[in-house]
Amino acid sequence: MQVSFRTIQLTDGKKRVNGALRARAAVRPALRQGSAFLLGLAGGWAVLYGALMPFGLGLTLGFAEDCFAVGAAGAALGVLARSFGTLTVESVCLLCALGAAVAARWLWPGRFVPAVAAGCGTLVGSAVCFAAGEENGVQTILFCGGDALLAAAAGYGLRRFPPEKPGMGSLILSAAVAAALGGMSFGFFLPGVMACAAAELALCCKGLPLEALAFSGVTGAALAASDPALAPAAAGLACGCAAAAVLAPARRVEGLAAYAGGCVAGVLCIQPLAGAFSFLLSAGAGAGLCTLLPAGWLMPALKEDDRPGDERPRLSAAATRLEAVAESLSSLAETVNEVYDAFPRRCEGFRWVIDNIHDGLCANCGRREVCWKQEHASTLEGMEALRPILEERPSGSGTSARSAGAMHPPGGALRGGGQGVCTLPQPPGGPRPLRGHADGPY
């Protein structure tokens, strides 16, 4: 048995590809669950307007079936870390709501309404129970009710628009991360501003202006909600993103310059230079981080109606070959039509007999003008006289031609006496209506 070296190479290549696919399939669930845990941790840590914490429960309600429990664990850890040392009533209510939502999703997998009813109902019910003997009980109920509404909306958005694809789901996750990072600061360094600047500039470099503008609006609102002092930074990031998306989309250097100019102008229009230093420093760090990313990560994204550049020469060559084949088929069709025209036709209608006599037998006759124009009615009467004979004995064009020759012999045999054209007997019932050359003089 002989095995070629090419077969061995193909077999080894298939084994390597299959091994890589199996490794990726084994790592992918772990990556999904790890990402869900980190996002849940960010959602549990995020606080809006100093009181609302809806992202932890919202992510638990909206994550897929394979990672909602891990996301809930991360959210619970984030709530505990946020409230470390000062565990509030709202934090306890959120922890109870997270447990109820996880239990409902385990009992009714794939169903959204029972999970929302269990999680949000437990949140509001716990707030009512704990607020019964407190001084600010009404405020606690209102805050927990707001958390329940926002969590239900976020969970529905994640269920309706999966975060794996660009859309509302990915924007909700971006808002949770921006709100979590917005509450952190390390001196003059603001990690929320840096992360948002890097992501916006990366989207602009990839040639996704609409996605970049949407991301800028959502994350800017999340930054301002997490810390009102970050509102000037959010405005500056929005101006820089708009400048890069409109003036230099899918261009790395020009986009960086436009983003920097727009960011500086937007921040200085709201905040004085002394107070804008930390914002501009963090935004510049984010832009520098984007420039350090690999060039392959910032390549312009291909759209659905675009084709890769290396396919265009192939398509032009294929179009040339297709045009040559079309010309060959056209010439072949013309040849077939010529051969078909040369073949004798099958004669089954009396109208065809008249047309064939006119076009063939009488074509070179010197009396054609007399018979088919001046005495057209008499010619048709003679043919109608032959119609019963042809219908009794159907035959090809030769029989019809001989019959027509008997009717119209050369030398004027059809002409008689003083009439000019002979008069043949008509069939019973009179001449029948004909079409074609029988409709009028040629």
C-alpha cells in the first residue's frame, strides 16, 4: 500500500486544525463564565446617583443559561465589597433578590417572567419589610423600586439583544463597566475615563462611527451617573468621539488627532484648565493605550456589501471568462438557428401552406405582383378550392408546392379568357377566413 506525501501532509494538517478547534471549544465555556463573573462583579459594584444599584440583578436576569449563576455570584461579591463595613438595608435586599432570581431561573429555565417576578418582587418585598421600623423607610422602598425597574429593563434588553452581537446588549454591559469604573479614582488618574477613551478611539479606527457614537453616549451617561463630577469628562469624550467618527473614520493617525482635539475642546468648554487636568490626563492615557494595541485589532471592519481586496482581480478575471463563454454560446445559438431554418418545417396548418407558397414558390415568379396584389382575392379563392384536397391527404411542403404549382403554373396558366385570372370553384360554405398573407395583398 502506497501513501503519498501530500496525503500525509493533509492528514497532519487536519489533525492540527481539529486539535485547535477542540482546544478552543474546551476553553470557550471557561472564558464565558469568567467574563460573566467579572461583569457581574462590575455590576454589583456600580452605583448610580449614589443610591441605585440595578446592574447586578439586571445581569443576573439577562445572562444566558450557562453563566447566570456565575454572574449572580460576581454581583453578590460586588455588592458585599461595595458595602464592606457598612452593610445597608438596600444591600441586604439586593442579596435576597439575587438569590431569588437564581432559584427562579433554576426552577423555570429559559423563562424570563418568573425570574423577574421572583427577583424584583423579592427586592421590593424585602425593602417593605425592612423599612417598616426605620425612619427613612419610604426612601428605601423608592430606591429598591427603582432598582427593580431598571434591573427588569436591563435583563429584558440582554434577553432580547444578546451581548455577543453589537447592539443594546453590548451597550448595557458597557454601561455597567463604565459605571463601575467611574466610581474609582487614583489621584489624577481616572480609570473610567481612560477605558472609555480607549474603546471609543478603537471603534473609530475600525471604521464603525455609528457604533462609536452610541458607545460614547451610553458610557458618558453611565460615567456622569456614577459620579456627577465626571460630567465634563463625559462631554469631552463625546466631542472627541464625534470629531474622530465624522472627520477621520477608519484612519488611525488622523482619527487620533481629531479625537484629541475634540476632547480638549469639549472639556475646556465646560471645565477650567486647572480642573480639567485629570480628565485630559486620563483621556490621553486611554488614547495612548489604543495606539499600543496590535494593528490587526484596529483594522477597519469589513461590511456585508464589501469584498476583500484580493477577490477583486479574481472577480474581474472571472467576468472576462464569463463574457467569452457568453459570446461562444451566442455564436453557437446563431449556428443552431441557421441549421434549424435550413431544415424543412412540419406543415400542419393551411395558413402555413399559403405563407410557404408566397415566400418560396412564388418568390421568383414574374407574375407574383399580379397574383398577390392585383388579383389577391382570386388567388385566395383558388387556394381555398385546394384546401379540402390538402386536408384529406396531409403532406409536407413538396405536396403543397406541387398543388400550388398546379393551381399557379408558370406562363400564366391561371389566367384565362378576358377575366385576367381564372376562377376556381369555392368550397362548400364559402371561403374560410385566413390570416397572414391571406389577410390582404402582400
